[in-house]
Amino acid sequence: MNKSVFVDTSAWFAGLVKNDQAHKKATTEQQKLVKGKARFFTSNLVVHETTMLLERKVNRREAINFLSTIITDPNVEIIHASPNIEHDAYMLYKKYNDQDYSMTDCVSFEIMKHFNIQRAFTFDEHFITRGFGVVPQINY
């Protein structure tokens, strides 16, 4: 089984913020993934988005702690979108204007497609809409 998993902003945030409604699910799932020796991938855009969200919703200290941890974690690979991936993400964003995908979502989808990452650690149903597997299971 492919042990690669793309970690989205919603999972990073829920795992870090104790009063988030998905905190328990996020920490439980993260423990399972680590125990199963999953390899974590994310994007620089997700890192930026998570940092901004933590700063706005919690405080700057938590944002800095997240940033300091993620950039030194040997089990997390931060992928920077190439110009081709960004272009494909722009096209996806324009094509599906009936969806409320963010540009970060679209770049994430294109990175997953490009690197053959089949599942995402997320609480965002857009990953399911785009045909990716998600953990934990989302009920919407």
C-alpha cells in the first residue's frame, strides 16, 4: 500500500488547536498514520495558509511554533509547486467555477496528481469531490 499522504490545512489546524471540533479525530488519525509509517507531504501554500490561520484564530506564537516544527520535521516533505503545476491549478480553478475550491486546494490537487499521492489527511470534502481518498473518513 502507498503510505504517502498529503496533509491539508484543515488537518494541521485541527491537530494543533485543542478547541477545534475535529481536534480529537485529527490527533487520533495522526497517531494512526505515524504508527503505520505514513510519509507526509504538504505544500508551501498549505504551510502558509495554516500559519496565517493559526495567527488569526489562535496567536502568532502558535503560528511560529507550527512553522518551526514543520520546516524541521524529517517526516514531512514540503512540495513547492512548479510553474506547470501552478498553471494546471489555475486551469482547474477556472474550469470548476461552480465549486468553491480555493487556489490552495487546486494546487494541492495538482500536486497530488503529479506525485501520485492517492489520499489526503483532511476534513475538507473537496478532496473527495476531486476523487482522492481521505483520512479520517468524512461524513457530509
